[in-house]
Amino acid sequence: MKLEEDEILGQFFNTPEKRAKWMRRIVYIYLIWLIFLIVGLTIVLFYYLKL
């Protein structure tokens, strides 16, 4: 099943422009999540090493 055919997500991905906009947003959200993950793991590591 394609995203364009989905009942809920189809309205966000039904045109190439909308699809490109949402894919760019998803990439940005993923990068922000990755930064928070790295920072969080670093904080936990420093906490357990008592630095």
C-alpha cells in the first residue's frame, strides 16, 4: 500500500510538493532526535563515570 492511498496519511502525501515537504520535515525531526539521543547517552555515561 502506498502512502498516497492511505486514508489518514494520504492527505499529507497526495502531491509531490506535499510529499517533499513532509519528507524534509521528517529528516529534520530525525536529526533532532539523533542529537538528543547522543546528548542523553553522553549525560548518562558521565553520570555513571562520576565525571
